[in-house]
Amino acid sequence: MPSSQPIHSPHPIPVTRDDFAAIMLRYLEPLRNHFSEGRARLRLGGFSAVYPDEVAELESWARPLWGLGPLWAGGGHCAWLEDVYRTGLINGTDPNHPEYWGAPGQHDQRSVEVPAIAYAIMLAPHVLWDPLTQAQREQVAAWLNLVNRPEAVCPDNNWLFFPVVVNVALKRLGMPYSPELIRRNLERLDSFYAGGGWYHDGIHTNGSYDYYNPYAFHFYGPLFALYAADEYPELAAKFLDRARTFAPTFVNLFSDRGESVPYGRSLTYRFAQCAFFSFAAGHKLDLGPQFTPGVLKGIVARNLAFWAGLPTCDNGGVLTVGYHYPTLFESEEYNAPGSPLWSMKAFALLCLPADDPFWSLPNEPLPCEDGDTGLHRVTPGGELVVQRHDGEATLYVCGHQPAGANPHYASKYAKFCYSTRYGFCMSRSERTLGDAAPDSSLAFVIDDGVNPHVTTRGFIAKDAFLWEGDTLICSWSPCRGIDVETRITPSPDGSGHRREHVIHAEIACTAYDCGFAVPSDRRAGEDDEAWRARIDGMCSVRAAEAPDGAEPTLIRVRPNLNLMAPHVVIPAVRVPIKPGVTTIVTEVSEGPISR
């Protein structure tokens, strides 16, 4: 049977400015026929987010500007896009035009999209500002200034950066702006700093961290520092110093192939993974001696080439919601059809002109020591710890997830570990193991004779976790009547890890200690024995200590629940649990993925 797994077709790694620009324009060219008549909206359609569809059309329109602004700033040209965006900017900010964008209100998605427009105008005024009449400039500035209205309240998280970026742009354009809002928001954002280069994304994170550090805090923070340091020198210095501290912790999450560990929310932004390093390269930030321009270029180049080799677009070429392939299972409630275009932030380095010496540099490898399989603390409290092996990265997590009701938080934040080799799964329901998809988890099947179900709420810490030497210890509970203490010890050589679970159960149930999910399609002519051997080579789970009746098994997951492959199986050890105390010790081995 032919494989239905996403096929990675190696894309040439970009070197020249034209190479990088070509990758970006490959994603933008298919949008040509989807702009509205007034050129102020981009109608990709198909499904909706929590905000109105007309706001989603603004989102789709604005997000390409995260890449186009740098392209134009560095001397690049694309005539049809320049015409579309000039026209759309004039019409979208005109209250009398049918395609007027409207004013942002409380927790309004418009507030998220305005910064892309302001950023592009600030970087490329010769395209989006100078050709406008004075009346049109005043109209655009008045619309941008709507983010300063009292009604335009932002959530208490990374959103506070959005009006900061807009006001910095207004200031540089010589238009009215709010210095009070800049300072107020930056001081609040400063309070989210947790140390070690990492921020909590607001006050409701429950001790968790995610990609909003490189997506937002270490993109907008340095942007502010570079463009407004004259008026706010102390805050600017803080943001730049923290970026330097962040870089050597974050880089360990990247594989030698280019991809970063899939973990947390908003993964549909894909190659925004490298946006922080792209911004640093494009603006010549000093991130320390290990981050030479060639190293920064290599991180961005490999990441972009990796993603360019995957089927992330629909049959019209438009970037889709999903990860390695299109799927809505991993999406957030705030993902609309154009949301993935936020990944255009990865092209910030295009602000360097074609004659800059940067473009003649080779792509240098990651600044990670070959053969180093030690544990590296990523976040200041050890909430995230990474181990590298054979050019891949495995991220061990502490059992914290953000507060709130966003979908699949337990899957995205609270599995035992995450890896660049394997995509994690989202749970569809708790009716069966195949629906629950409990990869890298300890799942319990409870059959009360009426409503059999799977409980796999994730590795959510009840109390404080701790690292005891190289062992992560955490107490957690998947449901009432079952309490677990789990100890996870990564292998010294980085090839896997050992788990010990001490389970206190008041009820009889069945436990499944699950490894990583691996692609399950068979190769042509492959018999059962060969297929199982290949699965075992990608990931194996062995019981080192378990009660009688424990046995290895494979869990067949429902289609499209995994980030990287639509068809996967999960190797696991099945263990009968009686009321009382049960100890399970398993060894999980990681191997290269074969498709």
C-alpha cells in the first residue's frame, strides 16, 4: 500500500538574499487571486475562528507584511504586492470605504494585526508611506492611533506589545502617538520576566513557558529597543540583555535538520520558530560570541528549508492550519484560515540589502557541542530541560500547563517529553485509546461496567516538581482515586529515558505506559514481522519492572491526531492495576524515524 504520510522533499538550503526571498514569495504568490475588490481584505475562507470573518480577512491581509516589510526595506521588489498593499492600506483605513477595517475594541483581534501594518510602514516608508498624499497619511495614522483608545483593551499578556509597536512606528513617522501607553505597557511586560531570558506569557500561565517567548517577547522587545531606545534607554537595555540570555537556552531546542521541538500552543505558525534568530540576523543583534552572523543565518536557513520541503499548503498553494500537514485537530480557537501567515516573521532578515556581507557568508552549524548528551536547563526553574542526541532534541517538561480552556492544553504542555523526532498527538475523546492518543503519557483505562473510558489528562503536577540529580520527580493525578509519583531519568547517552511510576489506586484499572507516536504506514511488501521491527526501531517501550500480566502492545491512533503524520501507532506497555500500590518501571528508546 502506498504511504499516505507527509513526504519531506528536501528543499535547497537558502544562501543568497534571493534564495530567502524566493521561499517567502512562494507562500505569498498563491494569495494573488484571493484579495478583495478594494484590496483591503484577503478572503481565504473555509472555516472560522472566535472572531468575525471580516476580522479574519484583515488578519490574512496583514500578516504577510511581517515578511514584506523587511523585503522592501532591504531593497526587494514585487510590483503586484506593492500595488495591492498601498491600495488596501488606503481603503482599509478609510471609514467611508466598504472595506474599512473598523476600530479595535476590548480583546479584539484587530489589535493583533495592526502591528504588522505599522511595522511594514516603519521599515518601508518608500512603499507604504511616501507615495501617499498628506491626507491619506493622516488617515492611516488616525486609524493606527485607534489602538490607544480606552476601549482597545488588550489581554494581560504578550498582546500588550501590540500597541507598543504601533506607537513606536507612529513616533518614527512623526505622527501623534502615546508615550504614556508605551511606558505603561512595557513596565507591565517587564513584570512577566521570570529570569534566565524567559518570560511568562501573562499572569495565567501556571508556571508554563512556550513559543511566545521567541514569537513575541524576544521579537517585539528587541524591535522596541532598536527603534525607541533614545526615549526609553533603560527598558531598551533590559530587552536586549534578556535576548542575549535567552538565545543560548533556546537554540538547544533546534535539531541539526532545522526543525525545533513541537511543544505548546500556536504551532501552526511553523517557521516562526526561527523568527527571533531571523530578527537578530537582520538587525545585527549581539547575542554573544557563539551566535556569529553565519550561525544565525544557518539556523534560519535550515528551518526555512525544512518547512519548505513539507506539504503544508493546500492544492492551491496557500499555507494551511496544521503542522507537517494540514489538520485542524491541532488548531486553536483563534486560528482562522490566514493565521499561519504569522510565520512570515521568519523573514525578518530580509531587511539586510543584497550587498550586505551577510549574504555571502556560509550557513554555519548550530553552536551546540558535538557529542554533548548532557541535560541543559532551558527555563530558569528547570520547568523545561533539553537533551540532545544524534542532532535531535528531546524536551523534558515539569507537568505545568497554562490556566484557561484552550483546546488540547494537556496534550500540548503536559506529556512526559517532546522531541524533534516525533510529533505529539491531540486527544479526540476519552472513549478509546485510539481516540485518546496518549503518546508519551501514562494512560489509565477505567471500566466501571457502564461507561468505560480512558483518562489521560496529562502529566499535571499536583505539588512542586523537582530535579534530583538527573531525575525529574513529580506527583500528579489523572483522576479521582488514582495518584501517581513519576520519576523520569534521561539516559546518559541521550538515546531515551527510564520511567518509574508508583501508582496508588483505589480502583482496578489498566495502565498503558506509552512511548512516542511513530508513523504506521506499511512499505510495499512489508509483512507483519518486518513492520513491527521497523516500529520498534523508531521507538520501543520495555518493562523493566511490572506486575504479572504486563505486556507490550501497539495502540493504533485515529487518523490526523498527530502533528507530523496522519497515521501513527504508539508503542506501549499494558499493565493491570489492582487497588493498592503498584510500581511500573519502563525504558523508552528513541531511534531514527523511517517512513
